[in-house]
Amino acid sequence: MLGKLAVRNVKRSAKDYLVYVITMMLVTALMFAFNSILFSPDIRRRIDMAGIMTAMIGLATFFIVIIVAWLINYMVRFMLEKRSREFGTYLLLGMKKKEIARLYMRENVIMGMGAFIAGMAMGVLLQQMIMAVLYTMLQENYHLKLQFNRWCILMTVCCYGGCYVLALFRCKRRFKKMNIRDLMDAGNKNEEVKESHERVKQWLLPLSLVFLIFFGVWLFFGAALFGGWNGGTVIGFLVGLILVIYLFYIGLSSFIICYIRRGGALIYKGQNLFLLRQLSSKIRTMWFTMGTLTSLFTIAFLGCTVAMMFSDYQSKALEDKFPFDVQINSPDVEYDFSEEIQILNEYTEVKDIYPYYICENGTDQVNVWLRTHLRCFGTMYRKGGKEDAEADLEKIRNTDDGSYCRFDTYMKLSDYNYLRKMLGYQEISLKADEYALHIKNRVYRETGDFAGHLTVEGDAGELKFAGYHMESFSQDGHNGGDYVIVVPDESAGNLRPYYKELVADLKGRAPAGLADRLDDIGRDDEVYGHLDMAGDLDDEIEEDEEMVPNSCFGTDQIIVYAAVNLVRDNLIPEVKYMLSAIVFPCFYLGFVFVCVALTVLSVQQLSDSAKYKFRYDILRKIGLRKNEVAAAVAKQLFLYYLCPAVFAAGIAGTVAIFISGKFIFYTGISTSVFQYFGVSFLLFFGIYGLYFAATYAGFQRNITLHTRYELL
Amino acid sequence: MYDNIRVCDVEKYYGNDSNVTKAIDRVSFTVERGEFVGVMGASGSGKTTLLNMLATIDRVTSGHIFYGDTDITELKDEKLSDFRKENLGFVFQDYNLLDTLTMEENIVLALTIRKEGKAEIQRKCGEIMRILGIEEIKNKFPYQVSGGQKQRCACARALVNRPRLLLADEPTGALDSRSAQTLLETFTDMNHSLNATILMVTHDAFSASYCSRILFLKDGRIFHELVRGKKERRVFLNEILDVLSLTGGELSDAR
């Protein structure tokens, strides 16, 4: 009998809390789809660094389980409260509390399982979509294929079950404290508007806003205004931010109440008085939940923004990063690349292959200028760390941060033009007394024209500057770090070979694993395909004064891929996969957080519409038209929904624009700082719109259903 | 001009073809301006249905209701709400005050939706609160005051727009006898001083004794009518009780 009752109750609850059920289905689908990335055998085989994705998705899953558990717990408590009268009746009929608790648990588990099974079906579809995206990234064709990995299903079950275990952990205790009278009355209780110290509390609103403005100023100008950030201020601001997120709502509610009490002009127009009172009393009772929702929205916004940044980088910057099909570096200028050339000939069809030198003449003026003028170095390389102080040459020459080589990097015009031709750029011409600078676009944007500060000596005296070139040119350590100075061959007699490079242009695509084969040659000076910076070279310097470190990575940050052997067609999928390890979990996290938060908002409003429908009847009775009541409902929902979303957008927007600025600055990608947050914002409001529409429709149905019922 | 309210041959059926309930069965009567009319009857006699139709919340199955020259049974939904807003005031057993608004705000809201100016709203609101003696509690929320005070606030809200007709559905139903008496005296006062037309549905003889005329409903029909005239309230109360003692029996016994 209890089983039958449970099933019937589940049917009813599923109808009443459809938004919740759908969200749980979505969560299951997302869990399954993202987990299946971890267990895809193809990906594990193809990608060396699949572990990164596992770790990142694992981390995201951890937070998602906690938040979903919070949602379930919230809903379980919420439904319990709404159905207290019904449970009171069960008690009255003689059911034991234990039995009721068991019945309620059973209902929740049935509902959860139902959502899980339906969610898995959606998950299979979602899995296909995610896999298709991922395979496109890896530049492989994806054939629709249902993957039902046992471990993947098990993991999804565990995550989902984990949420329930966490959520239902303390639920039974609630039943112990029950009493029939309280249960029967609980449903009839209206909200009691308790107002006290509103005048004082309303100051929390301007205070929160001032804090937020201060936070923004600190974020953007902190380094300049307060002499840098330290751990203390960062923690201080973060704690302040969390506090402000919650206190803001107490302040807002009090502010509205005080405004109404003052008899502000707004309340004498239309239904404003009703709306403002509704809003302030709702926020008053819900301030903690609202704060939590704001936090969730903020995290979702930021997650999505970060995902957008890296995905933008994937699509825009990666091709630029590796302009050559194959590029190989050797710090040994005597090296002839014979083994590498053999491998290339064996496994690929080589269209063109070209070895050349990057040279030096024992000067470091460009390095010094950049180290003292680029923002990423700050005042680090100035004497005493002071602005406008002279360059601290000793420090610059002893540093080994890998940004620049010990000496400035030069190239002969003939080599340079050969490479330009290979890349399809127009060749340049220099007179015998001229030089050119090939520099990263990003660096140039920051420095502007600084050629006036340089004196480049040719064989016959000083050379004249003849212009910048900024096409993508593999300047993360191969063709110099950030820049290379191009001099005419006839004036290059004073240049000494610094390190050697080999570039190859291939017909068609490079086969998978080519980079691995090149790495496997295992030259002495590299470790797993990367230059051995730490060990041998230092020893050699001591032995041989002539040998100086000649490798660098440039000043790009956030995403730097420095390797001796660059094979573009192997690298791009690998890097894309690594970036996806950030993009996917960020989206995953953002999406789940938004859905959870919107579900809470929606369920709140829908149950209010059922509980407080008399309010709307009163409005009708005092003469509001049907469409006016509908408009009032829309406005009320809109205000209530908008509050946490707009507040979160304000906080997240500030932070997002700040980090976008940093990201663009360090990666040199050319995008507006507003784009990443803008797209996140649109995505967010897309999902938001769906939930809002569903809630509005449900709300209207609930309050009109009542009138019909009343009439009959 | 609107001077009286005429209910002509009104019928109201509930249910579908196979199962029809007649809630109101060919009822006709007239309420003159400034009258305080009571409608009495047992549960299920159709008195609330009748009130709802007069209140334009429910539609008649057949028949007409005229407010002056306006036949409200012919009005469309939109017009009905406007009509309600301009002509009617309501007082219900469960007060129907908005719980999130203070006493004063409940009254103010009824005025703001009529798009009146701030000064006008404040003047009218202050005046009606003074008349009904609820000025001291104007900043309290409904849950903070007694039932009688809530009901007086509901009256103030209903009367602040000077409605053509005040409809009261069991207004004393949830009040203790002391509060009920105060409220009914307020009704009588308003009836006299503001010349308000009041139609009150009640099953309580004591409440009904404050009316100037009483219609008795049974099974959807008017089966009796009492007019107070110049009689003492106590005498009128006894007459009402006499009628009620008969309603327990057959309809013919009452006649």
C-alpha cells in the first residue's frame, strides 16, 4: 500500500516540481556526457596528456556533486514544508513517523531514479555532441557511436548517488521533531513581515555598493594605487566580497521598506506598492538563499568567461602560434639535423626543407630595453625596483627566467626572406645600411615604436631602421623570443651563429606521432623533446666560458608551448585537448551552477504562486484587470529573477573584464575585453530566459487555476 | 443615473448536462440607493453565489443585473474589471488584506490602481482611516492586529473609493462578538453618514438585525423578506429569529 502511495505521490510531485525534475535530468545528462570523455578509449590512446582532463573534470565533478547535493537537500526540505499538512494527516491516520519518513525517502529515491534514467537518455545525445566537438578539435572524424562504458555509467551512478546520500543524510531527523498540530498549521502560515532597525540596515545597500566599487578599483588599479597586492589584501577582499554578496540583500530589502515608509513617489503609481512590498518581503525572508544564488551565478559567469577565453584562443591563436609545418631547434650550431631529415623523408613528403642560423653579436640592448619596458616585468629589472631608474644590467645578465636569450637574436635577410616565402608572405628588401625588426604583434602593441632607442651595428657602422614586421613567425624561442633583428647579408659579417634551426614545409598533413619520433632521437641536450635548461648547460658554462645559454621562450604567458621539435599537425590537437581540459570543465561547472540556481528561484516562485494565490485574487477583486494582474506577475517575477542575476553579472562582469584584459594582454590575442563576458552573458540569459518563461507560464496557470476552481 | 440595483430573473446553474445544480433559481429584487440589505440563508442556499454575481466575479446563467442603466451581465471581461474598480467595494469574512502590506498601504493600493495623484491618495486615505478609527495602527501589518481591526481596514479599503455598492460576505464570521458589534455599528454609521449602499450576506441573525431589509434565501429562491422600518433592533432581531426557526421545516411552513 505504501508503495502505491509513494508512486502516486511521486507522480504528483514530479508534476508540481517539473522544473526540478528537468534540472536533475540535465545534471545527469551532463555528468554522463562529461564522464564519457574520461573513459573514451580513442582519446586515451591519442592523447599523451589525457590525465589533465581527468583531473580537471574530477575537480569540477567534486564541486558539482556538492552543489547538486545542496539543491536536492533544499528541495527535500522545501517539499517537506509544502506537504506538511499531508504528513500531518498521515500521522493523524495513525502512521508512524518512521513509516512516513520511509515513505518520503522512497518517493525521493523514485523521483531521483526516474530523473536519472531519463537523464541518461538525454546524456547519450549530449555525449554524441560533446564527442563530435572534441574529435573536431583533435582533427579526426567522429562517427556517431554510442559508448556505454561500464566504468563511465558506474561513475555517473556514483556521482549522482553521492549527491543523494549527501542530501538525505540528515533528513530523517526532521521527521523525529514533527508534531501534528504544527504540521497542520504550517501550511496556513503566511509570511510574517518582521521589520526592525530598517533605518540602520538600509545603509548596508550603499555600503555594499561602495565596497564593490572599491573592489573594482582595487582590481584594476590595485597594483598602482596600493603598491601591489599581497596575500592579506586578497583574502580580505575575497572575504569582504562574500559578506557583501549576502549583506547586499538585507540592505536592499531595508532600503525598499524605508522608501515605502518615506512615501516615495514611485509607490503611488499603479501596482508598484504591491510589487515593492512583495519584493522586499521575499528578499527579507530569502536573503541567505539569494546570496547563495548570487554566488552560484557569479561562479557560473566566471567559469563560462574562462571557457570562452580559452576556446577563443583555440580557434584564433593556435594556428598563428605554429606557422611552420615542422620546426626543429638545436642549441649546437654544428649539428646537421641528419637524423631528423631522415625521419622527415621517411614518414612524410617534404616539399621544402631549410636549415639556418639565429645569430648574435654579443650585445643585449633589445633584451635590456624590453626587460625594462614591458609591463609583465614591471620594475623588476630596474635598479632598486624603482620606476624611471636605470636598467639593472647585472641582474638582467644573470637572470635565467627563460624569456630572452643572453644576447639579442639576429637573422640574415636571405634566411628571413626564405622563411617568408615558405610561409607565403611577401619578401622584404633592405639596403646595405638598413635593418628590420620582426616582432610579435602583442609586444609591438605594448611597446609602440622603440627603434629610436636601438643602435644596430653592421659591418660598416650603424644601420638605419627600416620597419617592423609582425606576421606570425614562431617567436616562442625558435625565431628568437618575441623578436628577431633582420640584417642584410652583406652587413652581417660581425654576427656569430647562436643556435641552429630547421624548418620543413610538408605536402599534406604530418602523420600522427611524427613529433614523438623526432623526440625519440634523444639528443643529449634535450629531455623528452624539451631543452634541458637546468642540468647540463650550467655545467658546461662553467667548463667552457664561451658557451652561454641560448634558448628562450619569449614573454607570452598563460599558454606557452616550448619544445625543440614542433610538428604543427601533431601539436595543435594536443594543445587543443589540453585547452579543452580547461574549457569543458568550466562550461560544465557554469552550466550546472546556473541550472541549479535557476531551479531554486523557479521552484520558490511557483510554490509561492500556489500558496499566495489569494494575493492575486485580492488584486482582481479590488479592480485590476486580468491583463493587469498578469503584468504585475510578470514584473514581480522579473524583478525577483533579475535581482541575483544582475547583481552577479555586476560582480562577475568586473572580474571577467579584468581577467579578460590580462588574458588578452599576456596571450596577445586580439579580442575586445568585453567579448568573453559578453558571450557568457548572452549564453546565461538564454538559459535564464527558458527558466523564466517556464516559471511565468506555471505561475499564471497556478493563479488562474484557482479562480476557476473558486468559481465552480 | 445609477440610482438602484435591479436583479431580474437571475438563474445560475452549476455542473454539466447529466448533473445540474440550480444554485440560484429565478431571483428578482431591487436595492435602492442608501439601503442596507441583508441576505440570509443556510449553507448551500445560494447566498454567496448571488453575492458573487452582484460582485461581477461570477456570471449569471440567465437573467439580468442592472446597476442603474448598465446591465453588467452584458459587459465583457475588461469592462467588468473597470466596473468593479469604479463601483464596487468588498468586505469578506477572511478580510482579504494583502499580508505583505501595512494597513495604510492596503488602502493606498486600492487608490493607486485607480491612478490617482499622491496628494489625493493621502488625503482620502487619512480621512477614511480617521472615520473608521484605525489611524493608530496604520503602520502595522495584518498579522499584528486583531480581527476586528483587520475587518475595519478592509471596510476602509472598500469604502475609500466611495463605491455605489458595498458587498459584504459574512463580514463578522471570524470576529468575536464585541468586534462584530463594533463593525456592524460602523456599517450602520457608514450607511447613514456616507449614504453607502450595503449588501451583506450572513447567516447570523444578530448581524442581520442591523440591516434595514432582509432577504431570506432557501434552495436558490427568495422565500421571505423582512423590512425593519422604524422598529427597534431588538424587535427586528426577534422577527428574524422567528423566520429562521421556521426555515428548518418545509418551505410551506414558513409561509
